[in-house]
Amino acid sequence: MTTLLTIEGLTKAYPGVVANSDVSFAIAEGEVHALLGENGAGKSTLVKMIYGLVKPDSGRMILHGHPYEPAEPRAARAAGVAMVFQHFSLFDALNVAENISLGMESPPPRRQLAARIREVSDAYGLPLDPDRTVGELSAGERQRVEIIRCLLQDPKLLIMDEPTSVLTPQEVEILFRTLRKLSSEGTAILYISHKLEEIRTLCDSATILRRGKVVDSCNPREKSAAELAELMVGSKLQTPSRPGATPGEIVLDVAGLSVRSASAFGTSLRDVTFTVRAGEILGIGGVAGNGQDELLAALSGEAQARAGSIRLRGTPIGALGPNQRRRIAILAAPEERLGHAAAPDMSLTENALLTGAIREGLTTRGFLKWPAARAFAERVITAFDVRTPGPANAARSLSGGNLQKFVIGREVLQRPEVLVVNQPTWGVDAAAAAAIRQALLDLAENGAAVVVISQDLDELMEISDRFAALNEGRLSPPRPARGLTMEEIGLMMGGAHDMETPHVDA
């Protein structure tokens, strides 16, 4: 195979941390090449250098046999390098064609562009209507917009960062068919994912980073997922475990809850009913955009219900706001970690203070207790192995997975009676995901009622006592997770809420 991109000795350092140290590897034309590493291993910095977002301190890149030094993403795109980011960069109020044109240097007239979008999307099995408003699209369809925008540039190297984190199993298969077709046509793909079974299924080769350095390379198809995880972390992976226990009394009781979405493109909740007992984990699955954000907002106190009730140990709490609910030990960790769960430009100490002030006693008569706040932040960093120079660093300076560990740890260490988390391990490496899941299991074992909202069905089946699915704002009756088949789960996620199921809430 002909080498497309060669990376030799790339190094990039920031104050207090070396993100990449003497990184070298090569990508061939038509190759699907995995870039693996735990959170903070340097994957994001490396692909940003390839895409022209970051300038390396030393080392060089060779593309098509010529020196490659992109000063900005525009130069990278002109050289045939495209990237689909983990977080979509789309405007909800604009249609598909308008969003795609914004990412093009010289977009053609709208009618020609619409025809080209239909042509390319059909050719690659990613059907897309250029006239649809993006705010009305599912997460999978939004990703198609990002991919088609890249494909219209005829890339020779396509970088994909956690592309399946918000997709259904069916959408993942469609994506993989598209990537295989691109690969057969000679397009190289640099693929970042923490879903190791996907890596084994899709990728031809893998480069493993650990603390900024290349530590190994392999054919992932010749390794098990556990072996790949151990190469990433340098030690044996611990599988989450929890001794079987009988749940206690009902702690959280939600009945007939209806909430109007704050977003014009959101999904309102309709007649949601469930209970969670002490020591129990209720897993809630569903395709993105079916009311997950609205449910967390209703339970955390950010949104007020139009109808229905929320009770904590029999006491109505539906009228209480977020801070009042925190005071009575109802805590939450939303999906959007940067901007909702954490303030990007605030330090980790300040972010610890934002949600921990009440439960951790970080204020006195209106004055902030900075030493106590710093100590709390340090406790989170230590307990959840957050890779950062220290609590003074801004939230946005952390990798996505490390910020996720900080956000979850900040809530878990406040000893909640009820914890609601949305996408707890999104974008987190295998070892960190196992640690977060173990923390949730330990929390439940200590008597907390835990609600885990996730699109990762394997995660939900691993830790949940009962499972329910959200579809268009309605929640299926919760069922015991043990023994559920993927067919039954698929029906629940597809809206078959009237399946005959045993009543387990009483």
C-alpha cells in the first residue's frame, strides 16, 4: 500500500504538560487506521496538528511525498485532509444545504449544491434532504451532514473523532458501510473511538498512545478488546462489579410528568412515570433527541413540570429549584459537559464551587471559602484520576474524557440520595468508563437511587437493575434489565410502550 501521510517526531507541549512527545507513525492510502489511547493520551492534540488547528513545536509531516505544514484548517482541507469532530458544528435554524455551504470555501449556487448533496449522499448510502432544517434532524442525520460536507471536498484523509458516540446500532452499521466504501476508493481514514469492538470490526491497523507517546502498534483484529484496553492504560483492566442486593424503599417517585421543551427543536416529556428505590440503578435508553435532556432538567429542577409530580421519599419536590434540590441531596450531571456541566473558562476549583457550595459547605455568610473549594476540587481530581496539572487549570483545558471524570466525580463525592446522570461515559476511554461505572455501582450499593440516561446499551445492561426507553418524550414501563433481549430493547426504543410487561414499580 502507498503511504499517504507520514508523521515523524511530532512534539507539542503546553504549560505544565507535554501533550505529544516524539510521535511517529504512517497512514497508507485506503487504510482505516485507529488512534487509541486513554483520555489525556494526546489524541486530540495530534489530530489538531494534522488538521492545522495546532502548530507542532517540533517534528514534521509528509503528505503525498511532500512536506505538509498546514497553518490553518483551510490549508489542510485544500491539501485533501478533512475532519468530522465529536461535537457537531451546525446551526439548528438553518437547513442542510445552508449549513454545508458555510463550511465550503467557494460554495456553488444553492440549487447546484442541493443536487450535489443528494448525489453524494445517495452514492455513499447516507440519504439526506438538503432542504430539511437541521434542528429537526436526529443525531445520526446531523452526523451525515458533517460527513457529506467533508465528502464534497473529495478528501484523501478523513479524520473521525468518536463518530458513533450518539448513534443507534443501525446508524453505526450505515456509517461503517460508508467508511468501507471510502476506504475501497482509496480514502484513508484516521479513526478515534473508545468503543474497542468497533475498532476491531472496522480498522486495519492501530497506533496506541499513552501519556503523549507512541507505545505500540498492532492489527486490532488480532487483539481482544481487553488486550487493546490494556495496551492503552498499561495495566490490567478492572471490570465493574457489584454484589447482588435487594433494593430498599422507594426514594424517587415520578408520576404523570409532562414538561415542555425549552428548545424549539427539543422533545417535550409526556406522562412520564417511574420509581427508583434505594440501592437501585434505573437505566434509561433511547436514540438522542427523544427527551433525555428534558428529563434530566425536570429531575434536577432546571425545568418545571406542566403536569405530574416528583416526590422524594413521599414528599413533593416538583416546585423546588436546582439549589433547593441539591440541598436535599438530589444531584445531576448533564450530557453537555462543557457549557452546561462546567463553565469553560472557569478553573476546576471554581467549577467545583458552582455545584458543591451547598453540600460541601464552601461558603460562610456569603463569603467563598477558597481553600475548602480548592481542597474539594483536588479530592475529585485524585479520586477520579483526572489528568490535569492542577485545580487552577480552566475546564476547557482538559480533554473531554478527563472533564467528564471531573464532572461525574464532583457529584458522586457529594453523597447524593438521588443522582441523575446523562451520558456518564460519553467520549471516555475504557479504563475511565469502567471506573465511572464502578463509582455509580458503589453509590447505589451505599443506598443511593441512581438514574442513568445513556445511548450506550452495553453500559446500561452492565450496570442497570431495571431498564426503560424514551421515545418521542414517552417512557416505556421499566423492566428488569437481566434477561432483556436486544430485540425487546429495540422495540422499547422504537416506541412499543404498550408491550405486556410485569408491573415492577409498585
